[in-house]
Amino acid sequence: MSNSPSFSLSRNSFGQLCLKDNLGVIHEQVVPVRAFPISQPDQGIALVDRDGHELVWLENLDQISLENKSFIEEELAQREFMPVLKRIDGVSSFATPSTWTVDTSRGLTSFVLKGEEDIRRINKHMYLIADNHGVQYLIEDIQSLDKHSRRLLDRFL
């Protein structure tokens, strides 16, 4: 595909994302998918049809119109839910499964950690924690956590 893809996005009467390609063909129920959602969220985005076939590959969101970029960002925001973990208030047990009480970018909550393998290191400072329902909590920088939170987290690493 070219460096500057030619397409336009809109929504149908059901609110679903639609793509009109450079041949005038309209594809309904289009879904944007990030290749690297955490490390490079604005790079490597595929627009796929309802069957998962790639329609457009975008190296970077800056290569498309502001209107198309807006549609993609809205769709991604609706689909992606990843609260940022700000503080760990407590854990029920240092053995898993354990219930964690945390403060996130979305407010206070608690979740069950099934096992230590559900804490994944992304890079030197960034971690992802998956709860028993599959919700992913992002720790953007482990060094930004308070001492109490780091101490609790260290018990599981």
C-alpha cells in the first residue's frame, strides 16, 4: 500500500465505522487494530473488515486526514480500556490468587490476580497486570509508584 492511503471513513446508521476505498467500494464494520498498542500506539495501525482482512495499513496516524484520524481515535477509545495503575493500596495475600485494592486513572477498584504470570514486564519501567476478567492495568513507570506500592509489587515479581 502507498505511503499516503486514499480512503475515507464514516459511520453508518448503526454507528459502525465504514471505509470507502480508492475504488469507491464501501466496507462496513471496519475495525482499527494497533500493532503495538503500548509501545507505539500511533504507529502501525491496520484497518480490517468484519472478517479480519486488512483493508489499509497505516505506518503512522499523521499520514491521514484529521477527519479520518478522528474516526480512528474515537473507535480505538471505545474498544480499548486500559486503566493506568497509580497506587497499590493493599493485597489480600502474597499467595495467588489474591485480591488487590488499587487506585487507577479511572478511580479506586479491586481485582483478583490469578497468578504471578499475569504480571508482564513490557520494558525496564513499564508493566501490565491482567486481572481474572482480562482487564489490563498499565504501570507506566514503576519508579513513579510510591514506596509502599513498589514493595507490594516486588513481592509478586
